[in-house]
Amino acid sequence: MNTDHFGFTPKELRRLRSMKNPYGIQKFLDDMPYHLEDTAWSPRKVLAEESSHCLEGAIFGAAALRANGYPPLLLDFEAEHDTDHVISIFRQDGCWGAVAKSNYTGCRWREPIYRNLRELALSYFNAYFNLRRERTLRRYSLPVNLTRFDSQNWMTTDKPVWFIVYHLFDVKHYSLLTKAQEKRLHRVDERLFQAECLGKAYKDRD
């Protein structure tokens, strides 16, 4: 791989570097529509389409972070009775932050203020729920450095990058709650539910 361009064209790389920093990358993700298709687009495809879902947004975020001098790291969340979530993570002054795409308001950006990855993961707990109003976040993974997939051109391939997803299934995850804590959880109230669903994308019904 050409480490000067990471496989991107000069035009693509200029666009990524114009985002400048993690918050610039987050703003780019926030401005693009959330789509609901069962796809696994590479960062190049996301850049071209200017649309993504959670997984694609996180992988794109990792590539954009790399283009701006950060390691391309992902963190995976596992949930009960709900879909999993993936975020791209970065470190500043020894603390962790996150760039993320989500169909829910509170599962996106995190300022780099968290001393460890458990703290960062717990910051998503209150806003992570299913349509039955159950709080569902249970586990977080070890960080995954996507440079391990450079030989598969994960940033620029025209093919789906499901191989990243399959790897996330196998990564070690850590529990956030005890079984006793899980049993005591309350459902979210209507105000929080409506706030988190602000701007939510829904599939069209024929």
C-alpha cells in the first residue's frame, strides 16, 4: 500500500484531510444521511455516496482519522435484544474520544475526556436502548486496529468489507454490568425515547 495516499486518489485524500481533526470528521458524518441497507461499504464508497449507517460510518471514521494522523481504531459494542454498535476511537492527551454514525441522537460523538475504554463505553449506556425502551448495552470490545486489513485494501476496495465485521465477532469483549445490575434496569421514559429518536431514519413501507 502507498502509505502516502493509503490507496486513495490525491483528490480523495485532500477531502479527508480537509476534515482536519476528529470533530471535523464527526461533522461530515452528521451531515450525511443515515441509510438502512444491509451493506458494508468501504470508506471510499462512503466518501463517494455521502451516506452510511453505523458500521460504515465507524469504518469511514477510522480511515479519516488515519488520514489525519491517528491510528485507525474501532470499538465494538454488543447488546441484548438489540443491534450492536461500532464506533471509531481516538486518543488526545491520554484520554479517549469517539467518532460515530448512529440512527439515534446520543450514540455518536464523544469528547476525548474518558480515561479508559470502559468509561467511554459506559457513556453510551443511558442512550442505548431498543424500541421496547429496554436499556440494552452489555459489552465492549478490545480496540481493533484496522491496519491489520491493509492487505485487503479495506479503505478503498469496491467490494464489501464484511471481513471487518467477522473479525469484530471474534474479538474479546468485556461485560459492563453484573447479572444483578441487569435485572434491576428500568426502561427509558418517553421524554428520553423521543429525544434519542429525533431525526431517526425509517425504512419506507410500500
